[in-house]
Amino acid sequence: MLDAMRALFDAAWYLQANPDVAAAGMDPWQHFCRFGHTEGRLPCHLQAAELEQHLWFQTDDKAKLRLEQLLQADSTPEQAFAAWALARWHGSYQRWPQVLEVLQPWLNNAWRQALPGHHGCWLLLVRALQQCGEQEQALTRIGQAIAELGELPDLLLARASLHSDTAKLQDINRVFRQAGLAELLPVPTLQLDQLQTTPVAAQQRSGWHRYLPARLPLVSVIIPCFNAAQTLATALRSLQAQSWPALEILVVDDASTDNSTVVAEQFAAGDRRIRILRQPENQGAYAARNAGLAQARGRFITTHDSDDWSHPQKIEQQVRTLEANPKAMASISHWVRTLPELVFERWRPEPGWIYRNTSSLLFRRQVVKSIGFWDRVSVNADTEYLERIQAVFGSRALVDVLPSIPLSFGRSDVASLTQQSATHLRTQFVGLRQRYLASARQWHQTASSAKALYLPQLPQQRPFAVPARMCRGTAKQRAHRQLQLLRQSELFEPEWYVTTYHDVAKAGMDPGLHYLHYGGQENRDPGPNFSSSGYRLQQRIAANLNPLIHYLESLEQEACPQDYGCVQLVGEHAIWPGRPWLLIAAHAAGPELYGAERSLLDVLKALQSLQLNVLVTLPGVRSQSYLVQLQAVTQQLAVLPYRWWYRGRQECEQTIGRFKTLMQQYKPELCYCNTLVLSEPLHAARQLLIPGIVHVRELPGADEALCMELGADASQIRSHVLALADGFIANSRASADFLTAPERTRVIANVVDAERFAQIPQRAGDLPLRLGMISSNLPKKGLQDFIRLSQLLAAKQLPVECWLIGPDNDHTAQLKAEHAAGRLPASLHFAGYAASPEEALAPLDMVVNLSHFQESFGRTVLEAMAAGRAVLCYRWGALPELVQHEHTGLLADFGDIEAMATAAERLVVDKPLRQRLIANAYQQVTSAYSAAALQQQLAHWLVAQGITQQEEL
């Protein structure tokens, strides 16, 4: 197979994809043959591997479809890897029949032993067969895998999981026999809690005969324990049976409410090595570990979970390995997860089931003196401690012990919180873990010295920032109960949640945990039938309370159940008797209002002037200020969950049904969507034969981010809206041209309150003049073009300052550093974020727009014209519709910075020109872009739609 892969192998790509190989200076092909293949590294770029990333982290339906296409390519490397990618994706949802269907092509693929290059496919196949009740077929396939790959420990444990007691015991013992370890003894019932092995004494083993038991180095074993009465005996028995007798076993009870301490006391009564420490209140596993660490007396220290079993030679193997490597500071062993009946598994469908057990870390006392204690968080502090050891003592400070042999069996419990949160790779609780470890690694890397990485048992302040929910404080029992309550409710729909909130899917977080700890407070909706923000508004609950949990707990108290899938609010405008109703579907806005939201408010004001009744729907309320402004110009509001259209994703029938209910209640004569990203309101309108109109404010052809968000290219977006909407309003000719449907499209431009901006005081005109760019300060907004413009103007020695107005970010931080070093003109100023358009425009004489994507309108330019500021823009997108060259401003071709600098020079040196352009621009704004103009255009459009009569104009 390696010979066949030689033709596939891409040495340059391999080095680029594996920087560790490049850094080591190894020949890439030799590395791949000796290490890379068995580690699952790829020999070349595979489209299937790239698509897999989209499949997991972007819930990309397009990627799934493309992988399914690759699956049809018989016996190709792409097919082999596509099968693995799709199979474990289905496996993460426990869709076992689909796993079997996907892996069938893989079984017949000549490349199956090479790609993905590990035995994970076999493990997943056997698990799927077992879950589907195909026991005999599973045994046949695991036998085939062992015949092809040999008696790998993972494969032996997979076969053991299929056997009854006698054969199961034989396969498990084959694993231990490979490493020369003691084997399990036959017992009446072969279960995790009944395991026994033949006694083995350390002093009888080779190399340790010179030690008397009393002179063996003492090992302190810390067992944090919380409500572990049912499992603690198994952990303690496995420690009592250790071949290393010089043990100090510290059971730290973390304020258990069951009989955990009774169990521990019974063992301590017969074994002087066992001591019991008690926490006054529940503080978490790592606080309990720290309490034990403070009392530990051993030369070596390790931990042990209260529900796991360890092989009797585990501690001896770890001590021996550490003693044999005097420069190493810690050793670590491996484990495998198992159900109580010894059915082995790993919660995620990964290449193997046996992997590092971070809880087994055994370290020298010098480690404690150097780096101190574990971090007091809820999860992942063991990994942080391990990495802190390596940060202080080097990457070789840690040695692995028998990496392919499970020296511990970790208990899996399908009813436990940990198991439920880790069942699926997509729904791993890794978002917090990743953020936590990223912050910890930054602390490790930036610490001024090794001493700075010392963490005391009870630190006065945190050494680095962590996600708030990882800090101790919330009772474990309450959090578990709330999560169970959430998952039992039909109002929480995990699939809907992750496909609605792509950031959750991308982070790989468990949707239930995300909603419980973050989403509820952020007013995200748990499903299509419960509005978090609507419930919060009606019940007036505190910002730190989870809306759905509050509702479900209220139901437990026999409160009257209500439907919070659509919460209706009364607007401030009285209903116009006998006048038509319109349904306006808006999208949610944050604290800062952008062009679409501000334009919608202008439209609503015009509709009220035309005496039309308006029902506005919102998918959620994230800004109280925006809600108040909407209520001021509406008769009624409704808050209900609905989401953006996404290509290939099925529309939510519950949402469509709720829109139909609203339409049947208010009987609107028109359904108007304020953006082209909404579709469910239009589906409801079409089913009820109500005209559906889309106000197009986007240019998808020039907005790559929007296309990625919708999973579609511009032509696909156009086809979608043309098929769904009956008519369109475009905010510019550029937007209308995108639609290519002039017979159904009316251009009605956005407007600006000229009087409001005219009140901004004019600068005295003293030199130097100020030329500003107001934006988000991102590269797509032309940030580097503005910097280049400032350099060209400085070179011309013109009396002009260049002001960059917008939020600080990584890009501005780098520019500020260059400015401080004198590499950018002194005339360049970083003004920072402005809270309002007025604040942004006040210090300027001229405004420039250098956007690198074509804007569909250009509100900032229009506001500058209304404020009496001269404007300069690129000649593309909708900007030439606002700015008439040499009449209301100056234009230059896109990217022509020299031409833009020449235009700016003209405005600086030619005051009459500047004043003429400003005067013409203000006149254009007041005549063509005023509220009165918008009202008149909407009135004519409504007559054309048959909503109002000609005589009403």
C-alpha cells in the first residue's frame, strides 16, 4: 500500500501541512512511512478532508452533499476518506444505519488501509453493527479487521465488547499480556466493579528487588470524591491492589450528600494508607485535589477518579518509567472508557479508543514546589497543569507509559452529565475548553519567569481570564438538574439550535450547555416554539436568568402554562380605523443600529404618515432602544423565533405556521421583508395568497461574507428571492440591477434627516483641514487605502490631517505601533470609535469612502453630505448614484489612490470648489433623500400595489 501511496505523496504539501516535520528537518516521505501514516496524517491534499472541516464546524449542507458525491467515486482515495468523514459525522448523531450505509463503499475500497490511515473506521463500523443488532456481522467484521491489522489493543477491546464473559476475559487479557502485565482473573460476573487480578509485588519485579517495601518512594494518590458512594469502592480496591505498596491514599470528600464518607471510612479502618479529608462545602474536583495536594507527603503525587478502575501495576509502571528518565518531571498513562458491563467505547468516533488519561498524571514533588496547585475551574485544569509543567520544565518533561495499553478503565454512564455532553463530536463541551486552554497557553508563554507560573492553593486573583461559566460558583447539582430539565423539554430543539446559531456549531459546543450557560442570557431562542427575549419582556425576569429554565421551573410550581412561541406587544400608534394592515418582517438588531434598521424606522414613519396600520415582527429583542423606537412607529409588534434563509436547509414549518396565524389574525394586505435573507414569512404569505415583497438592501455579488453566511453564491441567492417574492423595493439602482427583474422592482432610496445633520456645527475652515474615513476599520473598508492616501497627502505637504474614525482592533493596533515608530505620517490621527454619526462627523471637513466591497447605498456618505462635509468616493457600487462627480463630490476609479489624492488636494487648495460641492450636495439631499421624498415614493408604490387609492396621494 505504501508503494501505491508513493505516487500520491506530495512532499511540498506534506511539509506545509505538518510544520513539525519541516522543523525537524526530516525527509517528508521517510517521516510519512515511519510515523505519519500510522498517526493518520495525509499523504497529500484531499478535498474530502477539507470538506470534513466545513461539515463539522459550519454545519455546511453543501459540504455534506459534496462528500456524498465523492462517495460515489469507486475505489478512489477521495472516496475512502469521504466515507470516514461522513460515517463519523453520522455516528456523532448516533445515526447507526447511516453509518453502515456510508461505510459499505469503504469496505470495498482498495485504499481503505491507507486513508484515513488508522483503524478508526473499523471501530466505528463494529460499533454501528452492534448498535443495529447485527452481532454476528459485527464479530465477522472485527475478525476481518484483526486479520488485516493484527491484534491491536483497540480491536481486541472492540471484540471483547461483543463477547460474553469467558471470551471477553480472554480478549482483555490478550491486551495486558502484550505488555507483560498481570491478567484479570475469572469472576462470576465480569463487570467493572468485580475485576480482580493476580497479586503482584513491586519488590518481586525486576529492578526493584533492592528496595524493601518500607523504603520504596512514597506515592500520594489524591481521590476527589463527590456523591460517589456507588463507585468509590471499585477505585479504592484497585488502589489497594497496586503492586506499589508505598502509597498514601487521600480521599477528599467534597461535601457529599450520600454515603461516600461511610464507604471511605470502612476502607480506611482496614488500611492505614487511606486518609479522609473533608471539604466544608462543595467546591469542585480541582479544589478537592488542591486540598489533597496540600496534605500530600509523597515523593511522587498522582490523582485517581472516584469512579474508575486501575490495573494493579499502573502506579508501578509510571514510577518506574519516571525513575528511568531522571530529567523527566512527570509520567502519564493511558485508559479506555467502558460501560459497567465492560463494553468498551470512546464517546467520540476517533481513530482509537485508548488515549491519554490526564487524571493519571504522576509527578515529582519538585513540580509542586515550582508551579503549585491546580487551577480552580470546573473543567480542564488537569490539561492546563500538564501543559504548565511542560512550559516550565520543557516539552520532554512528560513521558508516556505504555501508550497503547489501557492501564485504567474509565467508567461511562449514559445517564451522567459528562456522558450526555460528550456523546457527539459536534456537541462537545469544547468551546469553553478551547477558550480556556488558549488563555492558559497565553499565560504560559508570556509569563516573565517560571516563578510567575506558580499558582497557590487559594489565589487572591485569577492568573488569566477564563470563560465565566468555568469558574466555580454554580452548584453542580443545580446545573445538572437544569440541563436535564432543558433536555427533557420539547421546547428545546438541539438540531434547530445548532443550525440556527452557526457559531455554536463552529465551536463544537453542546447546544444544551451553550443555551443553559450563554444562549439564554444572550436572548437566543432554544427552538422555534419559545422566544427567549419575548418571555423575558413579558415576565420581566432579571438579565442573568435563563428564560426557558425560568419558564420550566415555573411549570414545576404548577404555574399556568402559556405559549411563548410568539409574544405580542402593543405599539404606541393607535389603529387607523378602516385602513389596511401591513406585516413588516424585520431582523434583530444589537445595541448599535446600522443602515437597514435605521432605514426601516424611516419607512415605518412614512407608513404612519400615510395612515397605514403596521404589524412588525422581530426574531428577537437584543436592543431595548431599538424596540422602543419600533413601538413608537407601529400599532403592534410580535416577537417570534425565525432565522435567516440558508441554502439547502429545510424551512421550519412551525415558524411558517406561526406567521400564518399572525396573518390570519391581522389580515395584512402585504407581507414586507426588510431584507432578502428572510424566507419563512414569504412562504406563509404565499400559502395565504398574500403578496410578498422584499426590500433589497444587499449586493450579494460584492459581499462574500453574506454569501458564506447563506451557503450560496450570488446567483443562487438571486434565484431564491426571485422565485419566492412577488415584488421588490431596491435601495439603489445597483441593488435593482442585481435582481435583474425590472418589471417587479421599484427603486426607493434610503433617506436621511437633513435637519438633524445640518445642526452639526461647521468647522471654521482653518487650516489644516481634516479628511476623515468613518468605518469599522477593517481591511474590506479600505483601511490600507486610507493609510496610503495619508502618505500621499503628506508627501504633497498639504495642510490636511487624515482622521481614522472607528473602533480599535488588531489592524489599528498594528498601525498605531507603526505610527508611534515614525513609519506613518504625523498628520495621521486615530480618533477611535464614535458613538453616533454626529460625533463622527463633527471634527471633519471632508469625508472619504474607500470601501473594497461595493456598497448597496452608502449611508455614511449621505450623512456627510447632509452635514455639509465634502465627500470623495470610489466610482463603484451605489456611490455614483449619491455623488455626482464635480457637482456634489469627487469620484475616482476603484483602487486609484493617486487619483483620490489628487481629488483631495483639489478640495484642500480650492475652497470655492469645496463650498460649491457642499452646497450642491446639501440641496440634493434635501430634495431627493428626505422623509417627504420617501413618503411620496412609498405612496405611489402602494397605489401600484393596489393597497391604497390614487386619490389618497
